[in-house]
Amino acid sequence: MIVDLTDEQARAALPLKWGAVEPGVVPAWVAEMDYALAPPVVAALTDAVRRGTAGYPPFGDGGVGATFAGFAQRHWGWSPPDDASVVVGDVIAGIRLVLEVLCPPGPVVVPLPCYPPFRDVVAIAGREMVAVELDPDATDAALDLAAIEDAFRAGARTLLLCNPHNPLGRVPRRAELEALAALARRYDARVVADEIHGPLVLPGLQRTNGPVFTPYLSVDERGILVTSPSKTFNTAGLHTAQVVVLDPAEQARLRGVPLPQNHAYSPLGMIAAVASWRDCDDWHAALVRRLDEQRALLADLLAAHLPEARMRPLEATYLAWLDLRAYGHDDPAAAGLEHGVRVAPGADYQPGLAGHARLNLATSPERLETIVGRLAKALTG
């Protein structure tokens, strides 16, 4: 069910990922997949365009909240109320909105490494950021709860949680999230959980090590969830995400903000979100199987071509975190670009971090072989 796009098709479908590189360079940097859209999403969008659905989005969420609740119940055994979702343009717009409307005054804790816009959105919202550094090379790379408590004790009142983690590909354990929730209650702090990669927990590891995905709101009713189908179903350009809060008064506050504060979502994105959450379980299962195969292939390719590379255990997402310091390049991504492959520099996720890179494996097996081969040539000569 997973159809690989050709280079020409990918360049048309993914103008940022493929358009940001010269012809002949293989892009493996931004989090988009080189796969055709799920057929139910294509059908829903095609029907909508044929109906001329290009006007302003409707009031309400257009069924996004109810279909997400159904997806969450089927896949995680948990679901919020159907009316708990407020539609926003994307996850970062949702985080900005809740920082401005719901989160208490004070600094915002951001574990590093992090998705780079986390740092930007804290600044845009007029907040001070408190960085809590994880060890990106540790086998566990768990949240540093002691450092988070120190930050709360010093006055921070919000934490941005990435669950599962981007770029480390780690799934926080339930006990870890329960401990974080206890800290948030103790200090009257709010946890804003970006769970855009929640549907992308990969098979195998959860049966041996226990990292089954735990929605943060299932352990903390005061938490704030921001998510979108865009990473799982490759629809980032349709600009629809959702904020989920369980308190009806807070739902009303979010819905009551002035239009310029929350307006950048689209009717086509809402239609695609409904189709994604409701109609694509078979395609989603096939995607997870493909990503599992790509994860295994990447491990084999690294062993063959870059044996001194260290790849963090990839429990979720399609974004592999690589420690390449053994090859003596402070910026292996820059070296790779000179040899026809673009990966993301580790310093994007943790400023000053040398010798690391994030590699997107959501492509064809043949392209993945090319990516690793070119990266190996760049780093080893």
C-alpha cells in the first residue's frame, strides 16, 4: 500500500524537501516522506476540490476532534471527548496559542536537543526559555526530572514535551510521564505535549523494552495536547492541526480568541484530517511496517559503510539520530552535502553540538542505500 514516489514525482509533491536541493542531491533532512498519499486522503481531497471547496473554513472543527478521538481509542485505548479539540494551523501555531492563552506566566522549560521551532516559538511568545539538556548519546536519554524540578522551583511554569521525541526517536515511558505530571501538579505548572509522532511508534521494541506510546493527557488532565495528522499522513502543506484540552472553560477560551490569533487552518486540511484519522488504518499499518523495514535496512547499511557510526535506538518516528563524531567532522551534514546528500545538522537541534546528524529514512530502499553510501564517502573519503 506504500507507493514510492519517483524523483520527479517527489520534486512536485514535496517542493520544500526536494526543491531546497540541487538536482542530483538526495534530500534526507526535513520530516516529509517520499511516499504517495494514502488513497482515502486523495479521494477526500479530490472530491472536495471538485465541489469547489476553496472558501474559508467552517466554524467548529469539521469533525476533526471526533475522528481523532476514534483513532486514539483504536490505537492507544484512550480518547479525549469529541469536542475537546480546537483546530489550528499547525503544531507550532498551536503551541504559540496555548503559551499566549492558557499557560501561566514564567519561563518555559525546553529539553534539548529539540525540534528547532520549539526555541523560536518560546521567544515569539515573549517567554524566557530554560534549556534542560538530555544526553543525546545515552542509551536511555530519559527526561532529566531533577533538572526539570529545579527549573520549576526557580519559577518556570510550562514545559514543552515532545512525545515521541524528535530528533531522538525515543518514546517516553508511562512511569516517566507520570512522574513529570506529579511535578507539574506540585508546582502548578503546565505541560504542553507535542504528540505529532504518536502514531509512528515502530514495532518490536515495545514488546521487549516496554515503550508503548502513552498519550500525556492520559496521565495529566491539566496537560495540553497539540497534534496533527501531517507527519503520519504526509499532509503538512494542508495546514491543519489541533489543540486538545479537557477543561471546557479552557476550550471556550481558545475558541474565543480574536481571529488573527488563530486563523491559518484550511477547509481542505480539515477534510484531509478527518479522512486520515478515520479511514486510513490499513495504510497506517502498512506505513509502520515499511518504516520498520527501513529502520532495519539503515542499521545494516551503517554497519557495512559507516561501522563507527552510532544510531540511537529508533523507537518511533522515521528520523534517525546519528553520532558520527568518530569520523572527525564537526558538521557531517555539511560534508554530506558536498557529496550529494542532505541530512540535518545535529547543531540545529542542540546549538553547539558537533558531529551529529538527523537522517530521514522515509524513502525507498534504493534511495536509502544512496544516502548512506554518499554520506560514507563524504566522511571516510
